[in-house]
Amino acid sequence: MNENRREFIKKTGLGVLAGLGVASGIFPKSSFESAVASTTHEDSASGRRWGMVIDTRKCKDGCTKCIDACHEVHNVPDFDNIKDEIKWIWKSPYGNVFPGESAQFVSEETRERSYLALCNHCDNPPCVRACPTKATFKRDWDGIVAMDYHRCIGCRFCMAACPYGARSFNWRDPRPAIPKRSQAYPTRERGVVEKCNFCSERLAQGLQPACVAACPEGVLTFGDLNDPESEVRLLLEKNHTLQRRAELGTRPSVFYII
Amino acid sequence: MIEKAFNGDRNYWGWIVFLLVIISAGIYSYINQLTTGLTLTGMGRDVSWGVYIAQFTFLVGVAASAVMVVLPYYLHDYKAFGKIVIIGEFLAVTATIMCLLFILVDLGRPDRILNVMLYPTPNSMLFWDATVLTGYLLLNIVSGWTVLGAERKGVQPPKWVKPVIYLSIPWAVSIHTVTAFLYAGLPGRHLWLTAVLAPRFLASAFAAGPAILILVSFILKKTTGFDAGKQAINKLAVIVTYAAIINFFLLGMEFFTAFYSNIPSHMHGLQYLFFGLHGKGQLVPWMRVSMIVGLGSLVVLLIPKLRTSSKWLIMACIGIVVSIWIDKGVGLIIGGFVPSPLEEIVGYMPTLGEVSITFGIWAIGILLLTLLLKIAAAVKTQD
């Protein structure tokens, strides 16, 4: 390469660097820094972010009112076998819902209780990352991780990607197995994935999610995590809470008071 | 050239009919699956991928392994591979078609498969996998067919085919890397969440693929008289040996990291596969067979005297293929789902229909390979 050209490139490079340095001084919030800030993910930004706090201390053993309400409203079929099973919200023991959390000398009371599990509507959802058709997506106006049942190709990549086992697949036609047909939400077809939708259809009518409305004990609190005055935020402020498998960086929107 | 595939003896047609019977059974089972749903398979809510995706994973490796003959021959002008390179390319073509078929039969809504291209989603590894596999298929069909066609006419292949062939070399690496990324990027699936998954995929592919190539060459020699040459076979055997060593080395790395760190979630998958977890170890016998057969074959390959004897080499190649097929085609995919995200251990057993569809796709692949190699052998032995 020509000596002059090499020199020219060197100087241009230095000039650009210097210019950037000056620019970053003049514009303190340059695009540079916002890019860095977004990777640390401290604030998920504008708009709503629906979330839920589950006070597991109040949850009664053997009660399935929230589960029944959800599954009835959403036409979730009941197949009565683990292979074809479809569930949006269910109860599991402590060690299953919180694998990796304190495994030794857990108090009997904590161990014996069962815990609600549902889609976490992650702020950083691995299922959305995995989906090859955008059939599952995060709504940027309220943070709900939603499904388009008409676009899903049934590859089940999202099921492999979900670290919470929150997704179910319609291995067979669900319609004959729906105990009582609800008009509030469409039924699904064979061959697509489904999961909890945070009752987006009820939220649109100004209603609370079906599980929250059905709970007689006040276990479930629903609200906007981005609103510091919301009931969920006040609960989070006052109580020590857990998110499921927080170490995976998915930033779940469902919190547990143990 | 195609007419050469329709000119065979009794045995040839008998073989074709045999494959067609298996294919018909597979199609019948697939129609059942289409009308009733994937509930007819052994898959369920917890083990949501099974033999279909496992075969797909294994076969991507077979497809990628063509690079082990293409690279020495075209890049390093290694003349001894002159006759075998077309077998490698056609093997890649058939393996890739089988991969796409295995993805298709695994879909809940195969009628919507074009959604992958209609709504391209670059953040999904499956989008990239579909893209690179389709590209690889085209590259290999074009280069294999063009070069063979030129040979039939006794002329040099056209110049434009060289860049296509060169492109297929890194492309081969890409298909198996992206396939590993399908699994290696998922949080919470610890058996898969490892940086050596893609390297191990490549190592096992470059062992099993050339081993299949050696076996196919022996079959071709016996049935058509087309001889790939002793030197080529010996060189391939060395490639299989090195790749198998690297594969087992990387597997050892997995064991060290999981068990020395002693992190339960990292150990669970391997424990379930190789020793059983909480008293459940459905796949333990499979994995042990895979280890014993694989390491035994490796010992045979390491001894030059045995490696260069046809009989021992054939046995060792069968052993390596079986071992890696179990490892990738059974253990890795199913093991990734056990224990489940909720630490439950749910078993998986493929159903008869599922197995029939699987055999059907294998038969489609073998039929296609038979036809392609029949053409290739006819062209190569015409003079």
C-alpha cells in the first residue's frame, strides 16, 4: 500500500475517534451509551408491563378455583393423561417450581405447600427468541407474551426453549375434551402450541385475569410493574419475593412471596 | 443421465421394491398421524421432541461430512479422492433431503411450513437452520450433478462450478454449527447448554459420515464393480479415527465439567443418560452400548494393521456409526428433556407408527442414494 494512503487512513481514524469523544461529551446520552445501558436491562422502558405477585402463604392446599376458572374461560381441554396434557396454570411442589432454590433444611411448611406455576410473561422471553415464525411474540405495549394460533407451525421449539414448562402442545384435537364450552375465548386446533395469555382478552374489557378474580383468598395480585404506585409494586416493595429461575436472565413478570 | 438409474439386474429391482414397501408403510403411518395428530407418537408435554428431531440431528452430521472428501479433493488437490467425492456429494444431498423430511413430519401444522419463509425471523435458530440446509442441498445438487455430467461427456466441468464447490466447504460447517445452536442456546436445558456442543457435533459428524461413506463404497464395489480405491478408503479411515478421538475427548470434557464442578443441574442430564437418575434410567443400556461399541471400534481403528484390513475396517465403521447414532439420534435429544424444567423425569418410548414413519424416511433416503449412485457408478464405469 502507498505510504501516503496509509498515513491518510491513520489520521482519518484518529480524527473519527476524537470526534466521537467530543460528541459523547456534548451529547451525554448518545446512542452509544443507551446501547450499553440496554444490555444491562435495568429498565424495560415505556408503557405497561403486566405482572403478578403470588402470595403463596395465603394459598390454600387442595383449592383449585383459579385453575378451574382459567381452564374453563379459555376452553382448555382435559385429557386426563400426562402425555397429551394441556395446562395454563397448575400447582406443583416447591422443589419443582423452584429447582435450585435452597435445597437443604427447607421448613416443612414450605415443603408441604404447593405452588402455582404459569407462564411468566418474561421481559426477555426465550420462547419468543426461538419461534421461527413470530407466532409467539411479546406485546411491546404491555409486556404480555402472546400467541398467534393461526401462524404457529407446531415445531415446538418454544417448548424446548421455555425454562418453566409453561407451554403445552395440542397433540390431538382438543375440542372433544373441553368439559364446558366457553364463549369468552376461541378454541384451538390440533397441532399448535398454547399457554397462559395473562387474560389479554379480559384485560381489554377492563377485567382482572380470571385466576385473580376467582381466588377467594387474595393470593394473586395483578398490575403494572412499570407503575411504582401499583399494588404489585407496593407488594414487591414490602415483601421479599422470588422469581422462578431468575439466574437465567429471562426476567419473569410473576413474583412469589414465600 | 437419469435413464441410467433404470437399468439394473434382478437384485437391483428387488432392492428398490423392498425400499418402496417400507416407504409405503411409512406413508400410511404418516397419513394416520396427519389425521389424528402427533398424539400417535411417544412424544408428550415433557419430552416434546423425539426420534424425528433426533434423526434430523444425526443426518445433518452425515450431510456435513461430505466436506471431508470435498475439501481434500478440491482445495488440496488430493487426487485419491477423485472417485469417492461424488459419493460424498450425493450422500450429502440425500441426507439433507432426509433432514428436511424429518422436520416436516415433526410439525404439528406441516401445511404452514412456508410461514418460516413468509415471516422470516432472524432471531430464531430454526429459521437459519432451514435456510442453510436448503442452501446446502442446492450447492451439492448443482456441484455433484454438473461435475458428473461433464465426466459423462468426457469434458472438463465448467469453470463456474468451482466457486460453488468452494462455497459448499464452509457451508457444510455452517449447517452443523447452526443445528447445534438450535439446542446450545436454550436457557435451562443444561445437557445442551454447552459451548462444545457445536464442536462435538462436527467431530461426531466427521467420524460417522466418512464411516458411512466407507461402508457405501464397499457396497458399491460389491454390487456395481465401481471401486473408490484402496488409498481413498485408507485415508477416510484415518479421518474417521481422528474425528472419533476428538468426539470422545469432547464427551470427556462434558463429564469433567459437570461432575468436577458438582453443580446438580449440570450433572442431571449425564446422570440420567449414563447412570440413571432417582432410580430412572431408561436410556442407560443404550448409552452404555454406545460407549462400549464406540470405544471398541476406536481401538480397532487405532491399530494400523486392523484399520487397513477390509473386514476389520467394515466392523469398526459399523461400530462408529451405531455408537454415534445412539449418542446423537437417541441420547442427546431425549436426554435434553429429562429432567424437565420442573425436575420431573418423564420417559419416552417411540410408538410403532413413529418408528414406521422414521423407517419410511430412511428408506426414501436410501432409495434416493441408490438411484443417484447407480447413475454415478454407471457414468464412472462406462469407459
